[in-house]
Amino acid sequence: MRASGDIIETARSAGQFSTFLKAVEATNLTQVLKNNKGLTVFAPTDAAFAALPPGELERLMQPANRAQLQKILTYHVINAQVDSSKIKGARGPVPTVAGTNVELDGSGEALKVNDATIVQADVRPTNGTIHVIDKVLLPPGAATASSAPSAGPSASTSTTTSAGATASTSAPRSGPVASTGASSDAGAQSPSRSPGSAAGAADEGEDQ
């Protein structure tokens, strides 16, 4: 994967993110990822989406479950530049645009975000950073096709995040990861800023 324009254009040119792009378009997030600056996106490959439980992607793409799909997609976005130098040697939670934390782990040989491995780091589109990952990240409490009682509205999460709210990621912020700038039911959590934590490393990199 090579940088080619903004985040959306770079993902399109790579040829292995068609499912991600389709989901982004379905949840009205395309312009957010094209126009907002300073974003970090953990981009699952087509193979990562294909590894979801059978029927899960089809369920999420149904109109009744678009709010849950949007919650999952915004869980892959951090409203700050977090490159591999801020992950290596650190471990800790960082808030996402979805309002819940991902766990960044650079303590081992491979860089991790939750249980996904970053297979390519530091792709630099014009408006942020992309890290390619090998698994789809699921927010805490996210229902899957195997656990959800039905594919109807009750299977979706309680999020009320809208595309308009997500678009507010461009609003001024007091710190790189202290607030995602997007509204959600859960609300953004303040990260740990202890020495050696991934969140603290991201904070220190804001002024660089």
C-alpha cells in the first residue's frame, strides 16, 4: 500500500480495501475520511472482513444495522496522528472516534491494536496516517451474527452517532487523544498518560 492522495483515495488505489470502502460509503463516512485532517485509521483488508463470522458482514450492511456498522468503523479511527514511533515500546488505551478505547501494544515484535496485528504501518495519505491491520476491530459489547438474536434493529448497539456528529472530528481539540471530538452515547474516555503508555506517547507527539 502506498500513499496516493487522501485516506479514501489511498485505500482505493491499494485494491485490497473494497469492503472497507463499501462500508464507509454505506455509513456516510467517506467525506469525513477525505476531508478531516490529522486522522489515524486502522484499515482492515478485504481478507480481514472475510474472516468475520459467516453472515456477519451481510447483517451489518443491512439498513437496520447501519448505526452498529458506523460504530465499528469509527472504532478504527483516532482523532490524532499516531504513527508507529508512538506505539513502539509502549502499551495502553487510546480513545477512538467511536468513544471507546483501543489498546495499542508495541511491547512485542509485532505492533498490535487490540487482537489485530499491524501488517503495514505508517502509510501517509495527505490527511493522516493509515495502519493496515489483519482483523476487524469490534468495540466492547458489539453483537455479532453468532450472538445476535436477530438481524433486526434490536441487534444493533445503542449508539446514536450520526455522520454529522462524526464529521465534527475536525473541530479544535485540546489534546491529540484526550477527546475524539465526536459525540456518542458512551462518550470519549480520557486515556492513561503514565510513562510508557501508548496514549501518553500519542499526547507527547501532538506538538511535533
